[in-house]
Amino acid sequence: MSSADSAEWLLRARWVVSMGRPPLEDGWVRVRRGRVVDLGAARDRPAPRTAVVFDSGDAVVMPGLVNAHTHLEFSDAVAPLAAAGGLADWIGRVIDLRRSRAAAPDAVHHRTAAIRSGLFESAAHGVTAIGEISTGLPAGGYPAHGPRLRVFREALGLSVEAAEASVSNAFRDVDGLQAAGLAAGISPHAPYSVAARPGRRLVAESRRRSLPLAMHLAESDTEDELLQSGSGPFRDLFERLGVWPAARSPALLPAAEWISLLARGPRGIVVHGTHLGRDADALARLVRHRDRLCVAVCPRTTRAISGTLPPVRLFREAGLRVAIGTDSRASNPDLSVLAECRALVDAGLATPQESLQMATRHGAWALGFERVSGMLAPGRAADLAIVRPSARHRTAWDAILDPGSHLVATLRRGRVIAGRLPGSASC
């Protein structure tokens, strides 16, 4: 029997982690019509009598994970692209790959299949919500089943003509997303790829439509070279690609100015922020607007491309919300949010509990899903994951981050989207 076969059912586990209170040992969660209606621990009060009970044994029930930043179009990559030469060289490889795919006869089908593959893989890693960066809608749209989505339509452009076309296409696709009932947003790509004028237009129109924003900021030290002098590896890259304006260099904005612009929207995500610690003005503005802005870090991608991990401790000490993303399989071997958490914990940048807060509650806030996702509580959607560790652990946090753990099931609104619920038994 599946969760969809009964209006009400009960799930038992050694641990129930709600992310809103301490973990419940020998816990239970009661679900009715896709929503959590109650949860507790056997030692405190017995579970209510329910016709259908799923007992997951020595496992952990937790909120579904939130991947706050990823690019699903590369989910079919067999291995990450080479990171040699830093960010500019890596982006060059990404663009070359995208152009070669676009020229293929089956380009539309290939891209749609890659996105669906990424959604399937994400669910198999316990993810129930995703912040997707899109360069164009897949054929047939995004599938209705799988993790819930906030799709940030990306826009960029250094020349007037390219920027105008990109901005128009972005808002056309936003209209399509919203018509399909999907949560949408806008993503000005980065300070080195979006000229000032179209960037301001993107923010102004997003504010008018109450669309959240997401933007890559302070990813690389070579980024500053382009912004300050108009030269360096990014200039070389853009000239090779034929996108650098020949008549006049574009006006580009520094990270601090972009942070102030992002704060004009209803909510914004600063993606990566690897070098924000070197920019006192940008960091101060980010802190000033922390009620509307947060940071999404992608630890393994940052380590691969920049040779360092994100400055998570700096962000946390500044009182910023920090969410976690996987970037893409063009920079990462997989789409596992728990692997990103382990990277931070193993480096001593966060405790297991702190990393999981980033991967649940903070990620849900980043995407504007904080009222439905990110924690288990009565009235919220039954978006949850069941994780079984490879050995018994003293704490639920260690059990979740056990490198040998495996996913039992992922549920969105009480329906299985990956794995399977354990066998049912009478209450």
C-alpha cells in the first residue's frame, strides 16, 4: 500500500527530526491528505490509532531537503567539466558545451531529458524543493510530479541588443511558468555578464511583479579585474565568444551595488559569495538587508573551481541566513545536498545540526517556500525524507549525515516521489 491509498496514515521511526524542536526518539508523524497533522515521541505520548502504519525502523524521518541553487540542464553530465584555469575558463567550457548541444539535431529533447533526469536524481537524494536556474523552458514544461520548483529565469547581456533580447525572453518565460502554476523568479546572471542598464530593468520589473531574484556574486577574484578595469580573463573569454561589445565597453556594477538592487525585490539570493569577505561595503549591505536577502553556497563546486570552501562562518557570524545548493553536474559529481552538508561539517565550518538547518529551513526561506517546506509541523505539507544510516548513532544529526546512509523514501505532499515506504502494518 502506498501513501496515496489512504487519507490518513502514520509513520514511525527511531528518530523524527522536525527542524523546529529537538529530535524525537522513537518518534511518529501522522499525515492526513498530504499534510502533517501531528507528531510526537512514544515516550511522551502514544501515537494515535490509525488504520495504516508505516514503520521505518532504525531510520530518520526529516523534512525534505531543499536545493536552493542548481542548474538542471546539465544533469546528464557524466563527470564535471575541468576546473583548471579558474572560473572564467570553466565558464568558457560551459558555454562551449551549451553551444554544441544547441546545434545538435535533438537539442530540445536532450535538454528536456537532462532536466527530468536532474529532478529524478534530486528526489532520490531526499530533495523535495529546488531553486532551478533556467536558460529556457524545457519542451512540454517542467513535470508536475517530483520536487516543488522555484524557477529563476536567467538573463544576461553586455551589448544593448543581446541584453534587450535576453530580458524580453526572460519575462516571456516567466509568464509561461506562472501560467503553468509554477513559482517563478528572475536571475540576472552575474556582475560580469549583465550590463548596468538591463540589470536595473530586470530588478525594476521583478519588483513590479513581486518576483524573487537570484544572482551569482563575488565568485572569483578575476571578476573584480573586469569590473574595475575592463580587462583580464573574463574580457578575454567574452572576446573569444564574440559577446564583448566592440564599440564601447559596457557599464558594469560592482557586487555592493548589485546587493542594494537585489534588496529592492521581495526576496533575493546571493549565490556563492566566495570573496565577499574581501569587500567590506558589499558585506555590510548584505547584512543591512538580511531580512530580504540570504546566501546560497555550493561547497563542493566552490572548492573545485576556487580551491576553497565558501566563507560560511563569516556569513553566520554576520547573522545571515545561509542555504545550500549543488550548482550542477557540470561542476559537481552528483546532486546530493547531504554531501554538501558533509563537506561543511568535515571542514569544521558547521555542526551537523547547523548544516541541516541550511539544507532545510534556510533553503525553504530562500525560495519563498518557508510556509510549506523546510520543517515538519502540523498544517504543513508532508514534504519529507526517510534516511536509514549504515550504523546506529547517538544523535539523529549524525545518523542523517552518516556517509553510508541511504534514502528509503522521499515524499512530497504525502506522495512518494522516490524510493518506497516500508511495509504497512495494523496500528
